[in-house]
Amino acid sequence: MGFSDFLRHSCDIYHIRKAETSPGHNLPPSPTFSYPDAPDLNAVPCYFSVRSGKADVNQHEPQTKYEARLKLALPSGTDIRVNDKVVDLVTGYEYTAEIPRNIRGHHMTVMVTRRAQQEPL
């Protein structure tokens, strides 16, 4: 059993984009951040580790929301960056990537966070 057998989930990765836009009325442009409509990396094999993180279902008005901080394992060399959006293809949940770590050239790990809405950390 190799490491690739361990990666039994899959996810899409969206790189955050920076743009300069002006709000109008002769105001100077300011940076805005957004994610593209199409993923930069499609169906990347990965593993969402629930045990190492914290997953909570919180009751708020007017609805319940799922918040989590999980460890994500990826193949070595995967292009993932801070504040990238990671979408679990099974559940459809969106996560924000923290600082990725290369583990001895063998694989990558990154903590991912889910809040009520997608937001940079």
C-alpha cells in the first residue's frame, strides 16, 4: 500500500487573484481579491483528516453553519498557496488554505479552515 492509496478524496484548488479597482467618484484604486470561476487544479487526489482538526456545527440565527479546521494531505509538488480556496468534491464544502508544508519531498500538508463564508485568513 503506497501513499497514493491513502489519498482517497479529491478536491479542486482555486488560486486567489488580486486586482486593482476603483470604487469610482475619483477615489484611488484599491486592491480587491477574488477567486476565478474555474478551478486552477481539477480533481487533485487528497485526504481530509478530520481527527487532527476541529469540526463544529454551530447553531446561529437564522441557520446552522458548519465550521472546521482540518489537515489536508496532498501529493508532493501540488501548487497550493496561502488563502487558496479548496473545494471538497464529495461534500462541496469550501475551505481556505493556510501555510502549506512540504514534508521531506514526500507529500504536502496544509491546514484548511471553513467559516460561514469564504474569506482570506
